[in-house]
Amino acid sequence: MAKKLYRSTSQKMLAGVCGGLAEYFDTDVSIIRLLTVGLALVTAFFPMFFFYIIAWIVIPLSPPKAQS
């Protein structure tokens, strides 16, 4: 089954975009957050800010986990 990209509900600070990317790439969420902040600083903040807002709108929220 192919992996799908979702916004995280368990590892979110603002919208769960970085948490979702970390879950998708199976890496630590802190690394993704540091890369996001670094890219925002390098690109003069605004392009990365708009990318984050668009990702917030486009990437769906992860479905709730089934309880046993």
C-alpha cells in the first residue's frame, strides 16, 4: 500500500504540516522544523510562509486511528 501525506494530529505545533512530513519521510519532526525555519530565513520568510499556508490548505488532516 502506498504511503499518503497527511497533516499530523499528534505532532503538531501550528497546523501539523511539519509533523506530517516527518511521519511521511520517517524522520524526526525537529529536523523538519529546523529545515523549515532555515528555508524561511534563507528565502526572506515570505515564500516559505506562503508555501506553508498552501500546504496547510492542500494537505488533508490525518484520519483518526481505529480503536480496538
